[in-house]
Amino acid sequence: ADDWILWNGSSASVTTFVSPQPVEATDDAFWDQFWADTATSVQDVFALVPAAEIRAVREESPSNLATLCYKAVEKLVQGAESGCHTEKERQIVLNCCRLLTRILPYIFEDPDWRGFFWSTVPGAGRGGGDEDDENARPLAESLLLAVTDLLFCPDFTVQSHRRSTVDTAEDLHSIDSCEYIWEAGVGFAHSPQPNYIHDLNRTELLKLLLTCFSEAMYLPPSSDSSNTNPWVQFFCSTENRHALPLFTSLLNVVCAYDPVGYGIPYNHLLFSDYREPLVEEAAQVLIVTLDYDSSTSSSPTVDGTTTGTVMDDVDPPGPDNLFVNYLSRIHREEDFQFILKGVARLLSNPLVQTYLPNSAKKIQFHQELLVLFWKLCDFNKKFLFFVLKSSDVLDILVPILYFLNDARADQSRVGLMHIGVFILLLLSGERNFGVRLNKPYSVRVPMDIPVFTGTHADLLIIVFHKIITSGHQRLQPLFDCLLTIVVNVSPYLKSLSMVAANKLLHLLEAFSTTWFLFSAVQNHHLVFFLLEVFNNIIQYQFDGNSNLVYAVIRKRNVFHQLANLPTDSQSIQKGLQRKKKTPEPISRTNSQDGVSMEGSRPAAPAEPGTLKTSLVATPGIDKLTEKSQVSEDGTMRSLEPEASQLSPEGNPPAALSDGEPWSGEASHSRRDRRRLSSASSSGQWTPTPDWVMSWKSKLPLQTIMRLLQVLVPQVEKICIDKGLTDESEILKFLQHGTLVGLLPVPHPILIRKYQANSGTAMWFRTYMWGVIYLRNVDPPIWYDTDVKLFEIQRV
């Protein structure tokens, strides 16, 4: 108990606190020591109140811990009611805030204590009299309402609008907090004068809010969407009169933040930036309040093509969660522009190239921003259409590709890889995304990829190829997703560069080797995806894609081998024997990438000792998407979930992103899992001639074979007649060639659109809380507590 003595200076009182003897709640002299006006910081509180002490009090003096929590909340309620006019009151509020931030995780980790904050404290009515007991609020509600009041407390967290003395100070209950929104932006035009003290106070209060919401970390993952977080549910309900100004404040503070400021080199080393911790905390609180499973929601979604809003509908107006509701109802173009510009600016910040090394401030909260961007697109379809309407979407795409490329070899960042790919999957379901990719790529972001001249589509394909060929083992579950994105955009790609065309053929060559095809039940799906890409480009974008056609002609033996794939048992066994010793699907580096982009550096693996949090399984691509057919006028209609002609039957297994088995909806029955077993469990599953025949007969090779049949003799004739060895002449011939009337009738374009489901909702929850756990190290709010939502591992 020595540490507690250091803090409040009286050894007698501290021993009483830790001893099993309860201290009376009315003993103010004793309790006031904990928030006496000594100037402490949150770091001091964490140092002075060690985990072992909190657990000891919890086990040995439960009534004292209960009283401490109750008294601390009472002080916050009093502070909110009085308006915190004196320095002493503010100090008490901040100390109570820090103390609760320290203690709450230890209350959540013990199942017996978890309901404590949702009970009312006997004799603790607001007025202290018995008549208040019946309508006394649960402690959690009092705490949340006090914190929200304090977040709009003039001269404490917001600028006062009056030149007031203490006597005429504003009454917190009568102010309209919508006039005190923290930053200009969505729905608010006035930008208040920056005040670093207010920023610091807001940050401490938001830290406490985040800690309240973190009860979710202490429950094991479950796909049951009825498991709503009671703290978030109450905070985002109509009970919170500040819900709208708070949502707006958090969103605007994040989207208006400019880390580079006036661009003075090294200014971040000279001055502390009080806004950045606030922005990080605001982003984290925002994504947690938006943790809502939209797949179970009965609320109507706004279709981006209609002018109707949720409000016009007779159904209930959106979900009970007001934050989700407000987010889904943003509709003004200037608001969308503000949000998109802000998110794009912050995501691009780590890519900023400057001549002076380390001279520009680099933000660290890009993962939170990606979750926020995902929520915006998922809950507000009008925002998604706005993003895709202009080439501004490329300002989001390039940073995502940068993060994917940079994290591909680092096992501790597998979650970042997943969310980046999910966002691109969501965007690729819309035709406009494919069209936007044709914009030339001129901004040179430092990446270790081959130098090329081409479009954003080339950049996307080259980065995806790099992830597949030189990423780590745990990225294999993402291959289906990566290739689905390429399939979705392929009908719109006007001209691929030679570099990108060769990358696609290299992938086909690697994925169609017999040892790869026969080693796992779902591996042939990757070949189907790639053939679909070639078919889409040949059928819909033949003109302009001479580089790809030339690459197909050069690698024609790959297609012939696929068409003549052996199906007898002996050949299958022989194919499997060629399998490499390691189960890595493809790291064939014989195709040299050559020169990399200037200033690039290869992805580095995680530093030894880096902490990472585990993730639950991501659903297979068939669960993640639904097929839509694009008709000639560009409209889409959903297809029945029966297998299409192009796709083989047999769903890919629910791939485990981090190797942990999970009992949720992603894992099928044991029989299914055996049937769909992957390479690692090939002991259970062996390829049979019938199985190979079942999908070989469906390989969509007709279009490519017809193209080869027509063009190969022509190209060979030119080479013989003119003695050509020069690529450029052949390309020139192919540019002016045509296959009109010679190819099969174009197949309908199939798009696999992302569809919300409880599996991905659970994945996002574990990922988001894992990021928040790892990012809050100063102070380490949840470190060494018994978290159940994920496992913490050292890399």
C-alpha cells in the first residue's frame, strides 16, 4: 500500500482502505484525499495506483472499492452541476477522471463486478434522501451523463460565450451545446479559437469514455449481434442530450486536423501539438460508438440514386444508435467534401515526401481512420457514391496501397492488411471505381515496386502481385479477396501497362502449377478468378490492351497446359510430389522486379518483441460478397446465390486470419471443414480424378483459346516475313488488330459486391479494440488486464 501513501500522504487512511474494514461513505475527509487538489497527471495516477493494489482492494475490501467508484462518480456529477468554475473543482474532476480510468478495467475483468456500474447505490439518490432511491440512475448512466455535460463546460472544455464573472457564469443545464461544437465542419461553420488547456481536458474526459466503453474487451468474441455494449448503447441514445453536438465535434475535430500545419520544417519537434492526442482520442471514441452490425438492422438504407432520405420512410428512422443515425443522414455535398478531404489528407500524411528527413510530422492513427472511412461508406451510401463520383477516391486508394505494400511482410500488421483489402473490396463493387482507375498515375509515392508508366489500375495490380508473391504466410486467406477486387474492376480497365500485364500472367503461371492446384481443395478458385480477369479485358476492353494480349500470346503454353490438365490418379500424385517443402503458395522470385521506385524501402518484418492482438476468422469470399450482374445500361441486379456457370461449386473455407480456430459462424460443421480442408490438413483430404474433372470442365478458356487460335499464326507469320525480334512492332500490329465477330458472344459482367454480415461485424470489433489496446500505451490503460476479446502475442 506504499504507493497509495505516497499519493495521499496519510498511512492510516490507506491501510483502512486496503483492510477488509469498510469505510463509511459519509467520511468525506477520508475519501477527499483521493482527489485532493494535488496536481497529478494521469501518468502519476497509473504509477501510484498499481494493478496489484486495485485487485487486492477488489478481493479484500469490495465495499471500499464500490464506495470509491461511487464517490468519484458523485464528484463528476457535482462538477457537471456546478459548472466547474474554480480551479479546485476542475482539479477534482480531472483527478476523479484519471482514477476511474485507472480502476474501470479491473472492474470489467471480474465477471462478478461487471454489473456493478449498472446497479444503483442504496441511499445514493441525488439528494441523499430515501425518496430518490426509486428513480436513482444506475451509476454507469450518471457517470456517462456527467462526462458528456463536462465535455461542453464553458471555460473548462469549451470557450465561454460570455464575459462572465463567477456570479453570472453559464448554467450547464441551460446552455445549448450545439453552439459549443468544438470545430467547424459538418453542420457548424464557426471555428473556435484554439485553446490547448481545453484540448487537454477534453482528451482526459474522452479517455475515460473510451475506458467505459472498453467493457467489450473483457467478453469473448461471439457472432451474436444482440451482444450490444450497454455503455455505448446508453451514450448513443436519446438520454444523452449532447449526442448531436458531441458526434459533430468528434467528427469535425478529426476531419479538420492538419498535422503539417503551416509547413514549417521541424515545427513538431519545437512545439507540442495538443490537438493530436485529442484527434486520436476523438477518432477512437467515434469508431467505438459506430460499432453497429448493419447486417441485422431493419432500418432502411439510403440508395445513392434516389433523393429520398431515411426520414421519408414509414419505417422507424434508422437504428437506435444516434451516432450511426446521424452518420447515415449526412447528405450535403460540402459536408461530404470536408470529410473526404480530411480523411484523405490524414491518410496521405505518412507518405509525404520532404527534402529534409523527418521534417514533417507523421501521424500514427491511420488504422482508426481506415475503420472510420469504412463506417462512413458502410452506413452512408450517399457518401460512398460521392467518393466514387470524382477522382478524389484515388486520394484514398494510393495511401491504402502504400500501407498494404508496407505491411505485407510484417506479421504484427495482418489486421491492417485485412481492413485495407476490405475497403477496396467494398469500393470495387461499384462501376465508378473501375472507371476511376484509368487515371494516369503520376504522383510518385516511395514504394518498393517496379517503376512503370501507367494508370492507378497498374499500381493496384503491381501492389497486389507483390503482396501475393512476397507477403507472409498469414496473408493467404486474402488471396481470394485480392483477386475478386481485380475481377470486379477488370471490365473497365482501358489499357494495362506491360509491367502489370506480366504480373497477372506470372500469377496465373504460379497458381496453375499442378502441385498448387492439387494441394488444397480451394486453390483452383484463384485460377478461375484470373481467367475471369483475362476474359473481361479481352471481351470488353480489347482495343487499348495490346500489352495484355501480347503477354497472353507469349505465355500461351500456360493456357494450353491448363486445358490439358491431367486428371488420372497417377498424374495427380506426380503433381503433388513436385510440391515444395514449404507450404508457401507462391514466392517465385525468378521474375525479377528490376528497379524500384525512388526513395522506397522494402517492407520490414516486425521488430522482435512487438505486441500484436489476435483476430477472429474472416468469412470466406462467398460469405463476404453477393453476385450482381451488370446489364448493358450499367444497372445491376443481384443474382440468386446458386453457383454461376463460371464458378466451380464448393465454397472456399472460412479462412482463419490469424491461425486461431474460432467457434463462431465462420467455422462450418466438422464434416464441411474436412471437405474443405486446406493445404495444412492435406492428411484428411486428397484430390481425386472426379474432383479435378468437376472443376476442370468448367474452366472458362473458350475466349482465350479462340484469341490464340486467331492471333498466334498471324503474329508468327509477321515475325517470319519481316524477321522481327522487336516487341514494339508486334505490339503495333496488335494495337491495330481486331477480333470483332471472331470471339464468342461476350459473357455478362459479374460483380461480387461486399455484403454486410455478422462475421465481418465481429472481425471489425476485434480489430478495432485490438488497435485501441495497442495504441493506448501512455498511460497503458488495459495493459496486463485479463482481456478476453483477443489474445495478445509477442512477435
